[in-house]
Amino acid sequence: MHRKPAFHGTRPLMAVALACAASAAHSVENGAPITPIGIFEFGAGTLPPSSVGATVGVRAASYSASQLRDKRGDRSPVGIKLKVHSASLAIVKTTDVPLLGGTYGFTAVVPYLDMSNRLTIPTPVGPMPLKGTNSAVGDITVAPVVVKWTPSPGLFVNGRLELQLPTGSYKADRLINSSSNHWTASPAVSFTWIGPTGLEVSSNIQLNVHGKNKDTQYQSGIEYQHEFAIGQHVGPWTIGIGGYLNQQLSDDKVNGSKFQDGNRSRVMALGPAISFFDLGSDWPVFWAHAYKEFGARNRSQGTQFAVRAAWSF
């Protein structure tokens, strides 16, 4: 994650260099993946049955990028070595309480992020290297309203409203931050369809509506986020491909005015995905994937590896 740092009049050369980096290949305030992406693959529409206890999930992920892409998708002259390692704890509670034709639940996710970013920015006097690190608890996400439906055998659907709260570590003059320093509201719907032959199609679709960073007066545009997986069930295993599309729909703003040409970002990813679910056993549900990004605009382009597991009590 690489947020747009603040600059000061006493450091004009750095200000010019950082502004150059921002305009060359950054969006959603310095190109940061503000909302987690690559979370949902197989079983996206399913939720655990109601129980006295709750379902506990853990996720570990690693994202790395060695290139930035400009608004045309060309490689930026700004060099980058970005690494984001994360570990998250999720709590999911489902109930038998009826709501909107389905049943009610709620969730909370607490992430820990270990990040580093190295930029090499071309300037009239030669390359300028910049380095930043941050290891801290990130922004907590809560979904106070989750509704699950089972419209027909083999079809599972859930809708929810997620709120990402600015609870993480943030400093405006830091090159990289574990917090976005603003709230994000994400209405979302997920579905999973499993056919009679074991073919599965799963997807998660959401909009990310971002608030304003009060320290920088920067407000990122609305994002369309779509994650998916297609695979075949073989015993307790599901094997196939997954990926995501993240497309910014509206312009970034600073102090209420359009930032440059809007600085809209886009990225796609694709790769192998696998899950394990042995109904009736004591084994946890398990997911893993390896995605490679492509088609990036105004942001970094890299690779993501992630594993997830969940236990119900």
C-alpha cells in the first residue's frame, strides 16, 4: 500500500518528485488498495449455519509489485518495489432472525499489515530514492447487516453493508500507511451456484464509496470491485481459476475539485484457486489462490498470494 505523502515548503525538490510520482501512476490516494481485494473466491455466496457460537476465520496474504502503470497502461518511469504482507482475523455470526426474506448476521475483520515501499523517482538532477515502511494494525471492517438467502438448491446468496473504519496507523508525511485515514462504505452482494455435476461459479460484487482524508483533503472516487471463481468439485476439493476486476467509476478530488484528469484507476487479476471443505469432519474450510495482475491504469501492477481458513463453533 502506498499512500500519497504530505510535502512541505522547505523540501521543494521532494515535493516536485512526489507530485511527479503521484501523477504518473497513482490513484485512490497514491495508488493504495484502500479496500481489501482478492478475498472472495469459491463459496463467496455461502455463510455458515446459525449456531450458539460464531465462525472464526484467518487469512494471510502477500502482495508485491515492481512496476507502476500510468493512465494509458504504460509503464511509469517511476520505479517501485512494493510489498504488503497481511494477517487478518474475522468473526462471522449468523442467526435464525428473519430479515428481508432471509436470515440476519454480522461480521468484523481486524487486519495487521507489514508494508514496505521503495520509489525511485526521476528528477532533473538524477534519480531520487524514497523508502517507507509501516507495520501496524490496519483499518477494521465491520458489516453490521448481513442477510443470507438460499433461493433454490445449489444457489446461495448473501448481501451486506461493509464499513471500513479509519482505525489503523496513519501519518500524512509517511510514504506508506496501514490506514486510509477515512471511512469507506461498501454495499455488496455475493453468490455461489453449484450445479449437479459439481461445477461451481462464485462471485462477489461491491461498490466502495470513500470518505475524505481530513489530513490531505483527498477523496478517492467510487470503485466497482468484482471478484470471482469458477471451478470443479472433486470430493472435498474445488479446483479452478479465480480473479478480480477493480474499476474506478468517478474522479478523485482534492478540496472538492477534480484531481488532475480524474486519476481513475483500474486493475484485473487472474490465477489458479483451490478450496477444501469436508462436510461433517473436524477439518476447517480452506482456500488458497495465486493471482497475477494485468491491465492496470494509474496504480501498481503486481501479484497476490493468499490463504484462508475458517472454523465454526
